[in-house]
Amino acid sequence: MGNSQNKNKKDKSESKRPQYRNLFKEAGYSQKEIDNKLAKAYYDVFEGPTRVYFQDGDSLGYVSDVKNKDSRTEGMSYGMMVAVQLDKKDVFDRLWRWSVKYMQHQKGPREAYFSWSVNPETKKQNSPGSASDGELYYITSLLFASNRWGNDTGINYYKEARRILDAMWKKDGTGNIYNIINVEHKQISFVPEGGAYLWTDPSYHLPAFYEIWALYAKDGHEQFYRECAEVSREFLHKACHPVTGLNADYTNFDGTPHSTPWMPAAFRYDSWRVPMNIAMDYLWYGKDKKWQEEYTKKFQNFLRSKGLDVYDDQFNLDGSTPDFILQAGPVKKLRHSVGLVSTTATASLMNNDKASLDFVHAIWNAKLEPYEDGYFDPYYDGLMHLFSLMHLSGKYQIITPK
């Protein structure tokens, strides 16, 4: 009797597991072609002549935003997420050790948080402050690493994740440093420091990651994390334009656009991540499917209306062309960017219209190489491209304990 009960329990939990679609296969590509495509993208970003990952001595490694000549918690923690998803333990461990050695604050009000930007040549911190999405990805990738590799192979991944979380909960404004989540609003802050604690960035909203924390962090804040996931889903309803689906790079907690002294609010580089994040939540947890499917149709239909092979990478939320163009590195111009082509394709995971596969073919045909004018961003374009290929081939998953 006990055995059959266990079997029923197992069947039930198995049936609740996400179905990771291989949309490339559905679009007609062979598994061999798909495996080669993903391997090539990983090679380009981590190993090839235009890579952005570099080994440093016997046991360290870093990801560099090569055009800006710095190493960022964004890229380091993205690199760790790629590595744990694709079972590249050496890469993961090197990135984590480098992060601890050169980025993580070991004492003071910022203890356990990370400097968001470090010069990889001199190892000097360009700024001591944190960008909240870095901590978000570090914690989640460490929890996944704990599940995948255990905690007795040289790094106690779970202990490292808990160190950040436990320190985060002690930050109460002393020294002007706060929790990375604005506790009152239950939303991730742009920066857990000073006035930037009081607004947010839609691309930092990853409800799926909070669900992971609720499952695996075991730090006593499970209910709070689940509430944050729900708040994030509701927030995205407000942050995304009701017609175009576009969102601003930065917003207030009520979803209204937030302009800064350095740029007026618009859909720009950070915003590209939002469709990919929503697709992840749709696949992993499926708690907001109706809205997510409607969002996707608006977003993809808008970009299609601008020309499937030519749409720009920055817009006002109503879809008009912005007066202010945010430059990438030394270059200030609108372009049809590989990064946005890639994340737009991930939205097809939520769109059952056959025509949506046009966006999947577009990422398949996209090349991570210099644009016609010579501009090249193997870092941000490259990571968005790689993440998107992982999602679309079913290789970006919740990693459960062995």
C-alpha cells in the first residue's frame, strides 16, 4: 500500500513539473542542428576568439563587458547561471571565486553584497554599490548549483547563497544600505542603497526566481518570497504598455516610467530582458498564463509592424521613436540588435500562433558578429543570444536536488 501511495505521490509531482518545450524542434530544426547551434553560441561567448569569459590563474575566471572594459555582477552571475544550466562546474566555480575575491564586500554595511563593476585588469572596484539583479542571479544560481552538484565538492553553494540572503535581511538602512527587495513594496529595488531603493527596473522582476527561493533557500522567508512573485506578476501588468507591450528601462513601484538624470524613460537595453523573463515564469510556473499570452501577442505584433527584419532596439512606450538615444559603448544609434531579436524569440514560447515561429527563425538566422558599421557587442548581445537559445531548446530549467 505504501509503495503505491509513494508512486501516486511521485506521479503527481512529475505531472506538476514544467514541460520544457523545444521550440526549435517544433519549428522544424533537427536535434543535431539544435545541439550544434547551442554549442556554437556557448563557444562564441565562453571559448572562441570573441569570447567574454577569461580564466584568471589556476582557479579564477571572469566575464567582461569588453566594450566597457569592466566586469559586472550582471555578467558574472549570468555566466554562473549558464554554467550551472549546462553543467560546466569548473566555469561556475571560477566565476564564483572571482566574485568573492574581487566583488563581494566582506565587512561593513555592504557585507555579503557585491560591487557591481570591477576593472578586471587592476581588480579595483569602479563603484562599491550593488545592482540588485546581480545578487538575485547569484543567489538563484548558487541554489541551483547546490541542487546539481551538492555542497561537498570544494564550495558549499547553499551556505554561500544563504550568506547573501541572511545578510540581506539584516540590512535595515544602516549606512544607507537596504534589502535588495523593497520590503514595503515587495519589489526588487534598482539599487539597495539610498534613493535608488525607492524605485525599480522591470527587467529585474523575475517571479520564477522568487519561487525558487521559496522552495530551496529554507531561510524562513518562504511566504514573503511567494508574495514577491505574485507582486512582480501584477507589477508587470502595469509596467507593460497596454497596446505595444513595451516597458520602460526603469519604473516606479506602481509601474509608471521613471526617468533619471542620465536618461528619459523608454524601452531600451535593460527592457530587452523582460519578454525572456516573462517566458521563463510562464514555462516554469504558469501562474499568470492568460495575461502572459496576451502580452506576448501585443509585443510581437508591435515589433512585426515595424518590420520583422529591421525593427529598432529603442522605443517610446507608445511605439514612437525616442528623441534621446542611449548609446552603447562609444556608439549612439538605433539598430536591429541581436540581443533583442533573441529575447523577442523567447516570447514565442507563450504564443501559440503559427506565425510567431517567424521570430524563432529570426533568432536561428541571427549571427553574433560585427554589424555592418563594425560595432560589436559579444557581451550583452552574446549573453541574451545564448540565454534565449537555451530557453528555446528546453535547456534552461529548474534544477531540482539530485
